[in-house]
Amino acid sequence: MRDEVAGGGGGGNGGIQLIMVNNCGESVWPGLLGTAGHPTTQSGGFHLGAGEEATLEETAGWSGRVW
């Protein structure tokens, strides 16, 4: 799986986009966790099928972990 962070995007709101691409031949379940004071989106994780891509819009200054 490849993840990219695009700063300054976020649909013009000054936020960021997290773009996750599953280049594996099987499903993966990316996990997300906002650090203290930042929201955890997607209920902490989601399913990403083989060859699928997901773009998540986060607020400006979002801080967290993706694995």
C-alpha cells in the first residue's frame, strides 16, 4: 500500500488530503489515529480492496498516524 500526503489541498479549505492506494493483490485495512486534540477519521480504519484508492480530507494542521 502507498500513502501520500498532499498539503494545501483539502478542497480549497486549507486542509490536507490523505491519498491511500492499495497496490497489493489483496485487501488491506488502513488504520488511522488522530493525535491528542485531533479527530480520528473513518472510525479509526476502513477496508481498501485490491487496486482501490481512497482520498480522505483532513482539516488544516491535522496530526496523526496512518498505518
